[in-house]
Amino acid sequence: MRDKIQQAAQALAPRLVAWRRDFHRYPEAGWTEFRTAALVAATLQRLGYTVKLGPAAVAAADMMGVPAPQELAAHMDRAVRQGADPALVARMQGGLTGLVADLPCGDGPTVALRFDLDANDIDEAEDDKHRPARYGFASQNAGAMHACGHDGHIAMGLGVAEILAGLRPGLAGTLRLIFQPGEEGSRGARAMVGASAVDGVDHILGGHIGFQATRTGQLICATGKFLATTKYDVRYSGVPAHAGAAPEEGKNALLAAAAAALNLHAIARHGQGATRITVGTLTAGQGRNIIPATARYKMETRGETSELDEYMAAEARRIIAAAAQMYGVACEITQVGGTKSGESSPAMRDLVKSAAAAIGFFSQIDDYASFGATEDYSHFMSVVQQRGGSGTYFMLGSDLAAGHHSNYFDFDEAVLAPGVELMATCAARLLKRK
């Protein structure tokens, strides 16, 4: 079976690049991945997978940070204009852009592989020193770019799906492919877990191109210390007044927001591990001579464990409410993202290491690295582990043109076929018929 996987992955290499470049050309941000998800769903259906879309794949009640209905409608129209099947797009109305695809292969374990669909909210570089621009596959969608490698992840997901569908007679159990929306901002995993995406899953595998693995040929088999996070949008509502004639009649929302921002950054750090907090944006007021009646800011907390993040989030909520009370304004807190922390399972790490050693492409195989940031995959993995299963998250090394989330980001497409071979090999070993 190993030789079949290797030959199939090598044969797929040109199509993997073509898929990646197509997804790169038409990027879609979180909850608007209508074209991307529709193309993936159509491909998986042709391969014989049972595909769940819309409310069967995403629990609307658990969605966070969803764009306004009119914005979603515009993205649906754009997806159809850019080649998506209108019937599939219609099934994802409301931003339900995740999908779960099963390949039943008889009795045995359920093995899940997760791939993220979304792009970043960034305008891509347009000059000739940027390879996607030079070769004509740069983003055609203003304000969106695949600046984190998710386009490569999707392409690998399709490659793995095709290879394992061809090996179906030799497999036992169920292969589950999870294509997740809204990874950026930690918005999608919780809603997919709420729709039973990992119910019954015994093993789960995910990965990322680059990040801590920055050289082609490098592989990190397991990742830990994912930072849990909670993301809030905060709005203060006060009373406007003439700043010269009657300032005492106003209730100053700007001062409440400023006081909160300063004191949020003064939250005591915790002795049990690393914590973070950031107020990333703050907008307030309407004019120079008007007491500011509104203020809005976007913020996040993070923690080395889910418990540490909840400590930070609880302190943040307390300070936000106290600042509102101090300045006599109302406040509204909306959670727009959040995910758990996580640690890879040693047994799954060893599986990835063994599979990688047999491939030959990898010149440096590292056991483990701390992620040092947040990845929504950790929510899936933690839930599977809490239910008695196992999981790991690998990092597939690649030479990078620029750092992640840069408008010049690009990766070495030579890693796509080995990445497919690695994931297909791991899944096939877990599902091997006895």
C-alpha cells in the first residue's frame, strides 16, 4: 500500500499545484467560503464520499463573528459568478460553509483529517517580485488573500481524498474529512463540533505548511502549547452633549473605553503559565466638540491552557463592566471567536514520525515544537482526546517568501505531494484492514 500511495501522490503533483493556485486566486474569508466549499464538496461527491453541508455540518447557534446577511448574500453571488454550483452554494446560506465528508470502509476506527478553508483579510501584493502576481494566480478578490497557506491545505485535502478513495477496498473503518471555515479568528471549530463533526472519532490529524517549520524538507511531527483564546467585540453607549456649553450632560463612552483598554493590559499574569491580552482596535466619538456617545473596540485574551484563558477572559469581562459603571455608560460584549488549548498525543506523533521516515522527502524530522500561538484545530483535537481518542498536529516545512499573514506570503509548492503522501499514509495505517 505504501508504494501505491507514493506513486499516486507523485502523479497528483501537477493537479495539487493547479488546485492550490485556483484557491489562491479566489480567496474567501471566514464564513464566506462559498466557492471554496462548493468546489470541495463537488469533488468529494464525485469520489464517492458522503458529504454533509450547511446545518448538517455547522451548528448555527455556535457560530461567532458572522458577517451581516447582506454581506453573506454578496459573497454567495460572487461565488456563483466565479464558478461554484448554485445548488451547493444555496445549501450554505447564512455562512454555513463547513463540510464533513465520510468514506465508510466497514467496521473499524473513525479517523478524521482536518483542513481549513478560509483566507485572510488582507490585500495581496501586486508587484512582479511576488510570484503569484508574476505568474497570474494572485487574489482576484479585493481585501482577501491566502496569506497563511490554507490554499495548500485544501489542495492536500483533495489529494488525500482521491488517494484514499482509490484504496477503499483495503481499508477498514471510516475516513472523515473535515473542511473547516473560519479558522482565522478561531470561529469555526466550535460550530462544527456542535454539529457532531468529531462524534465517534478515534484519531484526528491536522497540519500546517510552514509556521515553525520554515525550511523545505523539515517536518515537525507533533505540536503543543496551543494558546487558548477568547475574542470579544465591545461597545459602550453613552450620551452626547455639547463639549463647551454642557459637558456635564454627556456620558463619555470614549473615556470608558480608554480606561478599560489601559486596565485590561494591567490584568495580573498567572503563575501557572503564559497569558496574553490585546486591545487591537478602538474607535470612538463623532466630532471634536461633542462628548463621545459611542466607542467600540476589538480585543482578545489568550492562555497556555483553556483554564488560563478563562481566567483572563473573566478578568476582562469584570474590567469592561467596571469601566462602564464608572463612566455611567452601557456596555455590550459580544464573543466573536474562541478555541481551546491543546497538546498532541505521543502515539500519534510516533505514527507521523514513522510514516515520514519511510517517505524519503524529509531531511529533518523533529519530534515536537511549541506552537506559540492559537490554532482552531486544537479545539477539535482536545474534544477528541477528552472523549478517549488521540490526535496530533504536524508542521510541514517550506521555504517561505515572507512570513505568515504578510501580503507577500508564498510557500514552496514542492511540499504539497509529500504532504499528501504523509497524511494518506498515516490514515491508511490507522484504517488498515487486518
